[in-house]
Amino acid sequence: QIPLLLSIGEEDNALIKAVESGDTDLVYLVLFHIWEKRAPLDFFSTIQARPLARDLFISYARCYKHEFLKDFFLSTGQIQDVAFLLWKESWEQSKNPIKGHRIMVIKKAADLFKNTKEHIFEAKAAEEHAELLKIQHELEATTKQAIFVDSSISDTIRTCIALGNHHAANKLKATFKVSEKRWYWLKV
């Protein structure tokens, strides 16, 4: 019945029937058909009203279509979800934070987090993450050793101390407000 509805152009009715059946394969069939036929905003509004279809689309798009998922979240006002996607994408980028525009992506995520009142912690964490990556990249450039990027603040400070770069360790301590207790534990 559902393929017949699709063949005569009754996509909305086909989606209703597919959702009622509970068969995810049929829902995906209808979703992909609608996806090909309609403009993105029309597609988003169609699936937004049906939770099963929306959730199936989101789970598919998380795996295969990040850009399309970002557009969906923006169209539905879910800015924090776009920010989380950007932050996740930054981890999948190049190990070199400057070359892969990784820091820029993290800063964009931080800006999106700032637009929501509920995600102030995430905004601050993203800002500090971008700053740490920048400093770590600079440390790798000056020491000519690829051992800093993607380390924690503590590991970065400990490595600086082990290499005898006390100036950089003190700069990290001041920048990230490392407590005296933690500082002395790292020095030991």
C-alpha cells in the first residue's frame, strides 16, 4: 500500500501509514522518497510533526549527512545540537589544529552555545578547548615535538615541566587558572 501511495504522489499519506505500521524500513523508504522530491525546509516541516520519522531521520543523518542534520537543527531552532555536532566534527578533523581549521570549528560551536542560556558551561568549555589547542600547537612548533595536541591541561603542564619549559608551564597555569594544590602535584 505504501509504495502505491508513493507512486501516485501521496507522500504525506504514505508517511502516516508507514509510521502507523511501525516498520522502520517502510518509514525510511518514505523518508528517502520525500527527501528526493521536496525542498529541504518542506522536508523538515513534514518530518518534524512525526516523532518516529524525525528520530529515524536524525539517527540516519548523524551517521551519514552531518551538513543536512545541521540544517535540520537550525530550521527547528535546536542551536545547541548544531554546536554539539560542530564540536564532534572538530575531533574528527586533522591532528594539526591550525591546518584542519579545527580551532575555528570549536570557536563556532562556542558561539552557538553562547546563544542558549542553558549551555553556558559548554560555551566556556569549548572556548577553553580552542585556547588549549592553540597553545598546544604553538608548543609543538617551538619544541618540534608532536606530543602536546589533544593532551589535557595537566598533561600539557607536566610535559612542559619535564622538558624544562617552565615559562610555558607558568603561562598555562595562569591562562587556565590551575590551583596551587594541583600545580604542586604536577611539579612532583
